[in-house]
Amino acid sequence: MAVSVSGQRVTFTPPPGAVGLIGDMTDWRKRDPLPVVAGTPIELTLPRGAWVEYAWVDAAGEAFADPDNDRRSLNPWWPYPRAAEVGVYARHPLWLGEDAARRGTAHRLSWPGGVFSGTRRAIVYTPHGHDPATPTPVYYVQDGVAFYRTGRLGEVMDRAVERGQASGAVLVFVEPGDRNEEYYVNDRYLDFLTGEVFPRVEGVHVTPSVRGLWGASLGGLTSLYLGSAHPNLFARVASHSGAFIARPGAAGADGVIDTTTAGEWLRERLSSAPPSHLKTSLDTGTLEWLTGPNRRMAALFADHGLEHQYREYPSGHNWVTWREALPEALLYLQGR
């Protein structure tokens, strides 16, 4: 048996060739693998209701999928993660039941990049019955294709609107080129949004009543960074597992950005200039290295009495966590 669960005890039985275990419990490669000793199973205590992703590591340090577990997860980055469920991982009611009968419309845009090189793409998702001349909230969503296809943010909005739980908004799913460069506290990303994306969306597909930014991980970082700094442009932010361990210019000699030891620069900045203009939804998984920074960011919002919500999910830095978090973020920002 590859993995077995008894209460909160999870037993991972190593297959031949496995010398270590990685996954949410090790922040994948950010910590050393849990060693396999003489083929002995590894036992961990995990939260009830948790969804945990893992993989095995061989003697050469290469990760590989558990051959005895075919349960895959919503992990678009690597082919080897497998999943274990500690009891039942709760699903939000908006994901249950029938799809919405009245669905929005996707408008696909592409253009040659100016601020950043290469062809740029976005999907503008307008709610059912939308009138571009009617003032409507608009959210610019980072990692657009992932939020559109994997997260299914447009679908959950359609469900919430049809069930009378939320009002519709225009969702602009903006696809990055080099997300590390664009999202890591880079003011040029604002130039890209205002100079290239806004003109192709606003006045064409929507008359904004209010603008928001939405993202996960580095996308959550840049959403809160830009949203907090520009009250004339943005009034709402949704951040899932925001990569709040970041500092301008914090990169190694090889150009790799630092999201582990750079310090919590944005929180320090906001502590002296609280973003009182924002309505903010923050959430994180409890099985990831960004749990602490997100808790501390939420505490800052609470200490300053800022309009916000903060939620946690018993899972890791992945799309299982974020897709489950989308309904509550939407309901907080757009709920009736």
C-alpha cells in the first residue's frame, strides 16, 4: 500500500529506489527530503481534512511519482506529485451541484508586447447579459490561463451569480511572459497594465465602477503590492498564498529571485502606510512555507482595522488550495 491514513496519522510506504520523501511537508525542494531508512515507512501527523501532495526522491536526487498511487492533483508544474487525503477535504458549496445555466462570455486578446517583449495574451470574461456601458467591477487576474482553466474563476462566478449570492464582474485573465520578472515587486508591471491592458479592456469590454487585482503566490504579491500603492487605480485585492517573502532586487547572481530569505519587505512597508483604501481577501494553505508570512500580513490588517478577510485551508501551495479558496474570495469581494 502506497499511503494509508488512520485518523491524523499518515503512513507513506516507500517503493523500490526511494531514498527520500518530499512534498507539502518539506515545502518540496525548500527543505531536505525526509529520509527513507532501510525501506521503513515514514509516518507523519497531519491536520484532519488535509490534502497533501508528495513525491519520492531517488539516489540521484530526482523526484518520481509513487507507482502505487494513481491519485493525481491539480499540480500544473510537475508530473510526479501524488495526493493523499486525511479524512475528507471539504469542498465549497459553490463547487457542488449543477453548473450555471447562464454563463459568461470569453473574449480573447493578443498583441505584441511593449513594456515586456513577446506576444501578450489575455482573456476578458464578461458575465451573462453584460452591458459594456454599465459601470461594473473589473478584476485584473494574474496567471490568467491558470485561473481561467485550472482555477475556473469564471465558472465559480457564474454559479454565484445564478444562485443570487454575488453580483457579476468582468474578469481579465492576464497571462504573464516571465512571471518571476514581472511579478516580483516590479513597477514596470503597472506600466504594462495601464499602458497595454487597460486600453484594450476598458471602454471596450467594460466601464469600470471599481478595479481590483487578483493573484496567487507571486501573483498575490504583485496584486497587493500594486493595489496598496495606487489608491487612485485599485480598491480591491484577492491574494492566495501571497509570496510575501520578497524584497526589491533580492535575487542571486544567477538572477533567480528569492522567496525564502528575502524578508517580509511588503509587510514592513504597509505597517507604516496601511492601505486603508483597499478591501482585501487573504488566504493561505497551512502546509506551505508561506503560512507564517500570510498570517503576519493578516495580523497587520487586523491590527490596523483594515477591511479584509483571512482564511486558511489544510493543504499546500497548489491549485487544490486556491480553487477551494476562490469562492470565499469572490463572495467577500462581490457577495450580495
